[in-house]
Amino acid sequence: MKYVDEFRDSALARRYTEAIARITTRPWTLMEICGGQTHSIMRHGIDRMLPDGVTLLHGPGCPVCVTPTESIDRAIAIAGEPGVILCSFGDMLRVPGDTGSLLAARARGADVRMVYSPLDALTIARETPDRQVVFFAIGFETTAPATAMAVAQAARDGIRNFSLLVAHVLVPPAIEALLRAPDNPVQGFLAAGHVCTIMGFRQYEPIARSYQVPIVVTGFEPVDLLQGILACIRQLEAGRAEVENTYSRMVRREGNQTALALVSKVFAVRAQRWRGMGEIAESGLGLAPDYADYDASIRFANVASPPALPSECRAGEVLRGVLRPFDCPAFGTRCTPERPLGATMVSSEGACAAYYRYRGRSAAALDGAASPTTASTATALEAAASPTAAAPAAASDAAVGVPA
Ligand code: SF4
């Protein structure tokens, strides 16, 4: 498949791995900001292909994982109201808040439905005008345009039984919050390519300058990730701190202006709570005053959330990169994908789920697999990657260049 197979080329990946080893003279700690990248790193063993001392931490890049428990509890409370149909994405239904999950609420009789898009929820509202349809809107810059489109269409068509419980978040303020933290270990970031497809990367430029941290826009396939890591370490070794785009086949500096204009029309930037990170200024989206009629938090303002229950989940520390999933005492024992205690074990982009799926089910199993050699990990990637042998032109388009 064009633009996929060439970025899974094991021979090319090996050349990038060797180039990284050649230029690395000291330990570096990088963080990828996307759960999709985390899963790709785990799946292809990319972290094991890096020189000793180069550490990849997994940041708050899973949209389901960063949704605060109080938003989930609010959705559960609204779902319990008579006549309400509560819609959201599949992963979101399984994520525990402090009072359970939306799936558990459905088991108790609430009308909770999985949808693939906010527009699906709008269709349900059109087809059931005697019910209140609430879409629980979560996600980063990538999903906000579709939510904005659903609200704009509802307003245009006068659909009044549709509303949104909004928990959309914005990535750049979260990166700044991580950099401000006194225990921040991150020296360079791999920015999520799909987020930058929408937002571009201009917003990252003052962050890179102010905090003197390289930020490299990176894709999701093994060669993409190795290109991003190489570019980031190259900057660190040279003492540079710039924004660099290694996902140029998808991302432009200005982003998608049409999508951004729609988001600006429907939403207003506001403070937002993140799971494990607390409230971050200007890191979320709420409905703009012109669309306040579609705000479920206003429409259902009188619905009280049930009291929170204590949880042993440490997903907040995982999301900040200060705890590895297998260092959580519940990992693989009391917390599994079948019986998750926290969001990061539920989502297809969650770091705990990635470790569980690709690195075994217990810390003991992980310890046993913890000292790989470059050769063995390259072999692992070869097994997972396409057998394509030639270095493709598309891959060589990346700004970082193909190492000799
Ligand atoms: S392993 Fe489970 S309990 Fe531990 S941090 Fe991850 S999701 Fe939470």
C-alpha cells in the first residue's frame, strides 16, 4: 500500500537505527505525544532498537485516557436521565470514571450507544425527535472539526433535541504543562502527525524556543518514528531546539485552515481538566456563546453526579511519563484490558494496553524481555514489517533524509 509499506521497510529502518546509534553520544529522554505512536513503538519494538540510554516516554496522547473522570461521571449521570440517549466513541464507553463506566450504566438500563462520528449521533437525534440525544465529545485537535460540524449542522437545521457534553483538549498547552513540571524528564518531543495535520505546527515554535526543547512532527509507521527520533537526537546532540517536520507527506505548517475556521466558529478556548494533570489553562474547547443552546452541561445543569469512589489507578503518572505501566502494582493482575481499572488500559491508544498487548502480562515477563540487543530487535521489526527491500522515494522526502 502506497505511503504505508515503504514506511515499514525493515532495511530502511535498520539504516535509521544505525544512524541514531552513530550520532548518539549521551543519554536522551524523548516523549511521543500520541497513543497511536506508542502502540507502533511497542508493536515494532522500536524502543528496543535504540542505543542504551535513549529512553522513550509515553505522553498524554490518548484522547480517551486524558478525559477526566469527572467528565465521565457527568456523562453517566446524564445517561441515567429519563428519555436521554447518550452517544460516544466505543473506547469511551468502557473507560472507568470514579463512579463506573458508561457500559456499566447501559447494563443498568441507560440508553448508551456507540457511534463512529458525532454526525451519527446527530442522525439519531433527527430520527428520534421525542428523545434528548447527547454526544459525549472527546479528543484532540483531530476530532474537534467533526464535532464542530455536527453542531453547525444541528443549528442550521434547527435540531433542538441534540446537545454536546464537551471534553475536547488541545495538545500544545499540555506540552507546556509537562515542561513546566519540576519532575519533567523530557528533553525532546515527537509531536503527533495527525494532530498537526489539523493544527499545523506554528504553535509549537514559541514552545521550542522558550523551553529550548526540540519538537519533531512525526508519523506512525516504524520508519516515520525512527526518522523523528533521529531528527530529535540530532538536534539535541547539536544543542538546537527547533520545530522540525518529518511527516511532510501529510503536515503543513499552517495546518488545515478550513477545519480550523470551523472549530474557531463553534468553539471557544477554555481551561480544561486532564486526567492526572489537573486543570491546564487554555487547553480545552467549550461551545462558543452562539452555540450555548447545544451545551449539555447547561441543558442538564440540574443533574447531580454520584459521589466518587477511591481508585488505585495511577494512570495520571503514566500520562505524565513519570511511571511506566509495568511499575503500576495493578498492571496485569488486578488491571487487564478485560477488567481495566483505568483509561490507559482500556483504549486502543492507551500506554498500559500497549505494554500489556506487546510486552506480556506481568512485570516479571517484561523484566525477562528487558535487555534486548539491537540485532534481535531489528529482527523483531523485520518480522512485523513489510518485506519491501528498496528505499522508496516517498520515505526519502522526509526532511531528516535517509541515512547512508
Ligand atoms: S495498569 Fe491499570 S491501574 Fe495501573 S495505571 Fe495502568 S490503567 Fe491504571
